[in-house]
Amino acid sequence: MARIEGVPAGRAGLLVRIAYWMSRRMVGKVPEPLAVTAHHGWIFRAYGAYEYALAKARLVEPKIKALAGVKAAAQIGCPF
């Protein structure tokens, strides 16, 4: 659990609501880092750009990227 509460969808701007909708569609819920970074517009857009670039990267096979993500999440105790 983060020390900072995330921005609820009711108080979020249009870009944040779109990102929430997309993340719910892709992951099933809104990830906590996305909700927390929504407090600051510049950080939110930079985080979104980073995630987009990471998803589009093609130097490593998708299976290996997924395996690395699962391993990293397991090491830090992340539920994703």
C-alpha cells in the first residue's frame, strides 16, 4: 500500500480517466502507481510514456519480458 492515496476517478481529469479505463481493460484494475502519479500531470505523462515505450520495445521476446516482470514483482512482493 502506498503512503499517498491515489486520485479517485471522480476527481480525475479526462486524460487520467482514459488511462484508468485502459488499465482496467488491460489489467482488470487500476494499478496503484498509476493512481498515485495522477496527482501530478507531468509525472503522470512521463510515467505513461515510459510504460508505452516499454510495451513497444522489441529487442527482447515478449515471453522473456513477461517472465522478468513476474520475477521482479515476486522479489518485491508486488501483487501484479
